[in-house]
Amino acid sequence: MIVNEQEALPRHSTARVIATIGRIEIPTNSWPELLNFLFQCCSSATAGHREVGVYVIYAIFEVTDAFADNLRQLLELFSTTIQDSESQVVRTTTVQALGKMADFIEDDQKDEIVIFADLVPHMVQVLQQCLDSNDEESAAKCFDVFDSLLLLEIPVLSKHVEALIGFFLRVGANKSYEPIVRVQSLSFLMWAIVYKKTKIQRLKLVGPMIQALMPIATEEEPEDTDEDSPARLAFKVINTLGTNLPPQQVFPVASEGIVAYMANADPHYRKAAMVTMAVLIEGSVDFIRPQFATLLNIVCTGLQDPDPIVRRAACMALSSLAEEFDQEIAENHAMLLPLVFQLMNEPTPEITKQACNALDAILEGLGDNIIQYMPELMQKLILMLDSAQGETRAIVVAAIGSAAHASGEAFKPYFSEVIKRLHFLMTLRSNEDELMLRAVATDALGAVAEAVGKDTFR
């Protein structure tokens, strides 16, 4: 019945029924004809039969290890079906079947590991064929398989790491592909860094990766902050490099790019430089400490950039610096706070939000130095608290809490204006955003109470 079915959906449903029966019958050797039938299908001159055979094998591997004793035979079969000259379905399903089969290969099955590893270039070729034919659905299936292979303890990818990194970088950088395809490719790189970092270090791939990723990071990003894009994934990959590999391998290459991009006339390059710095600071603190003054000067240049996308990105970089270098940032308050205050007046909501983020991070370590700024600071924060919306409002509340913590009793003149606003925010509960704002307001109220003392707080 299944070999005569022409439609994919009922054919797949029937294959899954066969797989479910096989999970019970194969281990007891009660269905010896099944494997021979599948080999015959996979060797048929009719493409539809080959598609059925490979899909049933794939479906069986999805639900059972019943074919665990036949891995060698099946690998030899797949070495043929993965190069099927007629059917992309056969080739793609073979890649999927290999992905499932890999879960059942044991460490001591050396021959099977070698055969599987030899098929990896063919798997890459199948993915390339899917991309060339704009078959995004099949390409996504192949991407999923490569992601799963990274998790395996058996070394099926080891000798191909350099080639795979190069391939996925090229796909990620290729603007002719749909963004979702490029995002999937860059996502593989992110996980490759996590699971194959020793190999990546040994092959000296960090520099070439950063040099390939930074141009991708210059691309425009979608307005929806929750939507992935090639540029956003490029920053995530750079961040993954910075947090998983030694900073001396990552930051020197990145810093060369940062300096060069800051000198570029295109604001998207300058923005990429600032965000690259922002995402690398966390993993490079001790290494970059001697360069702090140079990096701070670069950030200050970004804060005064004529283009708003660069100023916004520079606020992100300043926030990252302030979180890791609170003492050094506090020592430079006279240079930084006027710049941040100026950015808080910007008409662009995204800039004011990031400026408040940076301010909050700076205030954390400012101590008594905050007192000279309190009149202007609190005037701005109260004004913004009354007009800001969404996430920005929560950031402003957090900054007020930080200001109270840093200023102590000097916060008393602002207590009455702040407390009535915090009380109102603590009554909100209509949706998740309001509940989050309520929680931030409660936290800020604690900082205010500690600052002004119990007598004023009453």
C-alpha cells in the first residue's frame, strides 16, 4: 500500500504506523521481511519507492533503536541514497535519518563512526542543494540535523570542523538567502563554539570567524526587538566567542575591527563596532582592563556620534563597561554623566531607554560623587517617569532606586515626589508588563526607604 501512495502526507502517516509496529516486532525478530523490503525500496528504480524506503527507516529511528544491529548496512545504504541523482526528498530524508541514527552509534563502533564521518561532506552538499533550489523547509531539516550532531560525544564532525565553520559562515553572510536561513546558519556557529571550542582554538579559527561576523553585524536590524536577524545572530555568535574562548584570542582581533569600523563613514559600521564592544566586555574583563581608558574614549566618541543608531549602541557599550568596571567608570563621572544626561533628552525612545540603562549602571558605583548631580538627575528622572512607557519606565524606576542607594540621606528632598509615584506603580497588575513594573517599583521603594531612614519613610 505505502509504495503505491502518491501523496506525501498519507505516505508519512503510514510510515509512522510501520515504525510503531516495528518498535514491537523488530526486537523479537517477528518481522524479518521488513528490512529486506526497505532495502528493496531504497534500491528501486522508482524515485517514489526510494522516498518511501528512506522515510520508513527514518521514522523507525525516531521511535526505536530496533535497527541498532544493522547500522553498518544502513550506513552503506545511506552512502548511496544521500547521492540520489533524481530525488531531493531521498537526499534530504537520508540526512534526517542519519541525524537520528547517530544517537545509536556507540563510542566503540569505530568503523561506523568513520563511515558516518565520511558522509558529512555529502550532508553539507545536500544542504547546499536545498539552498540552491530555495527549498527552505528541507534546508531547515538539514540545519536541525547539524545542530543535533554537535551534541554527540562520538567524533563524527571532528575532522570537518574547519570546513563546516567556513560553510556556515558563508551561508550566514550570503544576502541572497532569506534571513531565516542565514539565522539558522549563524545559530549553528553559536552552538559549534560551545561544543567544539577546543577544536576551534586548535585550528585558529577565532580570528577568521570574527572577521567574517563583523560585516554581517553592520546590516540593518528589524524594528521588532524580539525578531532574530542575521545582524543580531552575528552579535550573539561574537558574544559566545567572548564568553567561551580565551579573551587573548578574541578581543585583539575584535578591537582591530572596532577601531576600523568607528572610522567608517557608514553609521551601521560604527554601530556594529559599539555593539561588538558591548557583547565582548563580559568575557574579557581582566584582559581589557589595561585598555580601559582607550575603550572609554571610543565609547565617548560613540555617545556623541551624529547618527542616533550609533549613540544608542554606544549607550549599550557604556552600560557593559559600567557593569564590569564600576570603579573606573565612577572615576570618570565628570566626563560621562553630562553626556548621558544629554542623551536622556533625545526624542528617540530607544536612545533614552539605553541612556537610562547606562545611567543605572553608572549610578551603582558612583557613591558620594552622585550628590553634585542630584538636582539635575532627579528632575530628569521624575519627568521621564511621568512620560515614559513600557520597558523604559521600568528602567527609569530602577535608576531612581540606584540614585537613592548611592545618595543616601541626600535623597530626602526628592522623597515626597518619588514615593507617591512608586505607590501608584505598586498598584498595577493588569498584565505582565505592569507586574514587572510593580516588582521594580517595590525594589526601588526598598532602596528609597534605606536611603532616607525610617523616620522620613513613615
